Amino acid sequence: MELTQTMVVSFTCLIILSSQLVTAVPVPEEATKNVDEPVIIPEEATEIEGVTSAPGFDVFINPGFSVTSAQEEPMDGCSGDDCICPEGFVGVQPFCQPVTPTELPPEVEEPMDGCSGEDCLCPEGFTGIQPFCTPVTPTDDGIPEETPTPMPCPEGTTGVQPFCQPIVVETTPVAETTPDFGDCPSADPCFLSKPQDLKVVVGDDAEFSCDVGNLGFHYVAWMKADELLTMGNMKYTTNRRIAFAEDTSSAVYHTTIKNTKIQTMDAKPFICKINTYPEKTLEHNLEVLVPPSAGILPALERIEVNEGEELTLTCETGGNPEPEVVWTKTGALLPSGENIFAGAELVFPGLGRDDGGIYECTASNGVRSPATAKTEVHVNFAPTVTVGQSLTKSKEGGSAELTCMVEADPQSRIDWQKIQDGEVLKEIESEGVTYEIRETIVGRMTQSTLHIAEMEESDFGRYKCTAENDLGVDDEVLDVSGLPGPVTITSGADCIIDTECAIAFKVSSLNAIVEYHVRVREYNDTADEFGNLTVISVVPSEGQDGEEFFEETIIEGLNPSTQYQVDVYAHTKFGAGAASPAHYLTTNEEGATYPPPPTTTTPEPPTTVPVTTPTEGATVPPVTTTAPQATDEPSVTKINGAVSNSQVTTLTLLVMSVIALISAM
């Protein structure tokens, strides 16, 4: 007992001495986390309210506080395996105690990992706390030494004094809250509006908007390409057509830029910028739509071109988008025969006189109304003269009109001439008495009429209508005739006798008939042709009904049973008219004084009529003539008869006159 007291006193002294050297015992880092600063009890304190210290211990009131004992110098601090005492000692650093060599009960051979409350009490016969229980040493009187009552640990710790450890509280992690950046992905400013692509017709207004979130202390600037328009709430441009507005009443900064009365020069990007680093931009595009315009090259209201020349019409257009072009011709088809032609150029490889007219090009691009341009193509050409009637019959003492039609552009000068054998006899002037020239102009056509009031013998003949302009000349001839018309043979009477036959005919004429010529050809069986021409002159009788003249004569001196070809033409003082169609006759049998029997066949006339020698016994010599030839198919009549002496005399005189004329030539 005395030994025990001596040890207690020594241990107490050791503690006091140690306290003078060390004022605080270091506490492991794990024991001080999330714990207030430790409160250190001065070494002279041995009792605290509610807590009684065990002999030889200093008490530190603090969660995770430490207790020092009178043993070796404590370690600076430990954690984990560094706190395990060496072999032969129990406790934890720095509170290791030597193990008393006493056999431990089987159930406490291994120290407990940790305890709290009553679990830390040692079993009966042992002293200390788990896991540092030691056997009780019996005293001399056989009564075990009283075991001190363990002190509880303060709130927030576990174990018993002096081995309190902080309670580790597992906490449920609190979900992290996402900061509110509005519609932006971060706290930095961002654009909340989208790029705009505007198409605006020239003269209209264009407006662009820019919405910015989280603008903060930044500012927004508007630019038009490289031109600064606004910065913040300040307008820098002097362009009066630029209007600026902003709205800062909400979390989203809203600004607009408006360009009024758009012009083509305004077709530039409009850019909204934020002065971040690097700067942020939102680019809007403006396309200015321009209505179409059109013009024609050559730039003339009237394009003069000559017939046969080439021409290209070009439709010059403007506008955005680029217009499409079509060509039309007013009131007519294009030279290609189509109604319209698509393309900027209309090409004429060789202009004709009918290609003139008004041409129109139309340009359209879908912006407002199409544009049109017109030009007139005027084709100049040389005159062309035509006549409706080349032969005009007139009566001596009567009137006559000659007409020619002239087409020309520009208009031509028209002249009338009296010609003969290609030579000009005289120029016809409009004198208002004998000759009068009238002209009627309709477009490119000119009708020229020569009026002869009273026809004289010298007025009959050939006239020429001549038209001339700068591009050429043309003419046509017209005849004023006093000749009779063609003779028509009307007889079909039977030839009674074998050597003569009667023939009747008629003719129309404005002038009096002065003579008829009857031409007779005999058929030659050997040569199979008509020849041996005989011309009989017949003096007209008084047979007349207005402009119709009638005549009848007897052809004599014919051969019996012979076929003849006969035609007749009439003469006025102005010349011979056209011959009658050929008429065929066949004489009766020799000595016959009665009509021949009707024929059952009609002989085909030959195609040629050569001149042959007269038939033996003929009383009329053959005579050639240049009178017109018959072309129509004749009828066939059998005749008999002889030529009278008066007719032979007339024919002889005519033949002699012809021979004398030929000799004189």
C-alpha cells in the first residue's frame, strides 16, 4: 500500500514536471476535423465541475481532447498504424503501457476494435477499459484494489475518458444547384435572336433585331458592313434613314436597327456585336429587290434598215433578281412564225419587206409589274410594179384608163411613157385635158392611173409605167388596143356541090372592121399534113349589131372529096385581131349536087401545117401569112364549091401587094 502511494506521488511529480515542459499534447489530425479549438486545462487544475480526474491524469475538455500519463515523452502526433504501440505494450500512442505478464481469459485475448458505453467495461477480475484491460492485483489483505469508475466522453465523441474519439457522422450529400443563366449556356452574354435574311423591295423599309441575354456591364454595337451605326445607347451614324431603338426593361436586352427607304446601296450585312473578348457577332443579310427595267438597242424609236440586211435587236434589262425577257411583234407573228421569242437578242439574218413593224421586249422578275420597251423596225426596199390588166381595148374618140400598182418604201416616183419598139416616143405629163395621172397611196402601196380623155389614133399603142426610189427601179408595160377580138366561125351549113362551100363568122370590135382574111389549107394524103396555104380577103358587108360584126362568104375552086383547114381573122385600122379557132371542111364527091351522107368518123388534124404546092387545077395561088394560128379543135364539114372571079381578083391583088412589100424590104 505504501509502495502504491509512493508510486502515485512519483507519478504526480512526473506529470507536474512534464506539464512545465509541454503545455499541450498534440491531437491527431483526424480527431480535430470539424471540431472547435481545444481548451487546455492548466496543469494545477485537478478537478472540473462534473468531472473528477483520476490520480496522475490531466483532463482536456474538448471534443477530441487528449490525456497524458506519467510515462515517456509523448510522440508529436500519429495517425493510422503510427499510433499502434510496440510489442509488449498496450494502448495507443502516446499512451502505451507495459503489459503485465498475466494470462488473459480466452474471450479477451484479442483486444476489441472499438467500443462505446458499457461495451468498454472490462470483465470481472480486470481493470481498465476495453481494449486495455489488466488483471486486478490482489492486496495484502486479499481485497482487490478498487477500480476507478470510467468517465463518459463529451457529446459528439465516443469511448470513455481518456480515450474519447469524435463520432464520424455520415451525411447525405446535398445536390448541387445549377446557377440560373437565363437562356444562355453560361454567365457570359449570348445572342437569343437568330440571323435574319431579308428581301426588301427598293423604297421599302428593313428592320433587324438583336436580343442579348446576360448583357451585364457589356454593351451592344450595330454595324452596317464596316460602318459603325450605334454603340450602346448612342447613335453614331449621320444617316437619317437609320433608326435605332433599345429595350432594357427586362432581363433580355432588346435592340432594333431600321433602315428606311431602302436603296440598292443598302444591300450590305447588318451586324450586331457584343464587346466580349473575343467579341461576339450576329450577322443579318439584306437583299434589295429591284423591279425590272427594259430598253432596246439600238436605242432608236424607229430603226431604218434596207431589205436583205442583217439586224440584231438587244433588250437591255435591269433589276434584282435578273429579269427574263420575251419578244413579240405587235399585230403579227415574228419572222420565225412564232408568237413569242424568249431571249435577250432577236436576230434577223436577212430582213424582208414584211419584217417591218413594232417589236416589243418584256422583262419580268416577279418584283412588281413587268417592264416593256418598244421600237419600230422600218424596212426600206426598191419598188415593185404590177398591173392588173396589161391590155386595154379602147375606141377611137372614146376614153381609156391604164393602172399600175407600185409597192415601195420609201415611196417612189412614178412616170408614164408612150413607147414603140422599146423606144420612148414621149413622156406623159398630167395636163388635165388629154392626159390625167391620178395616184392613191395606202401604206406602202401606190396606185397610179393614167386617164386618156379622148383617144386619137396616135394614142393607141404601148405605154410604160416606171417606179423609182433610192433603192432601185421597176417598170411594167400596158397596151391600149383598137384591134378587134378573135373571130368565131359560126357556119355549119352543108356543102351542096363538090368544088365550093359557104362559111359564116362573127367578131367583136370597138372600132370598125375594114377587112377579113380567110386562110385555107388543103390536106395532103401523101405528106399527111395540111399545106398549100391560100389567103382570101373579104370586104365587110353592112352586117353589124353594136360592137358585133357578122359576115358570110363562099370559098370556091376547091377539089372534090378533099379536106381543108380554115381560120379567119379581122382587121381594123389599128391592125389585125386574133384568128379564129381552126375550122375543118371536106368537099363532096365529084359532080354531086346533093348533100353528102353524114360522116361516121372525124379525121384527126395533123400537128403541123407545112406549105405545099397547089393542087393541079387550082385557081387560087398559095400565099403565106403571119396571121395568128388557131389552137382550138375544129369541127369538120363537107363542102362543094368554086371561088368566084371577084374573090380571085381580090386575092390576087393582095398577093401582089405582099410580094411587093417583101421585095421592098
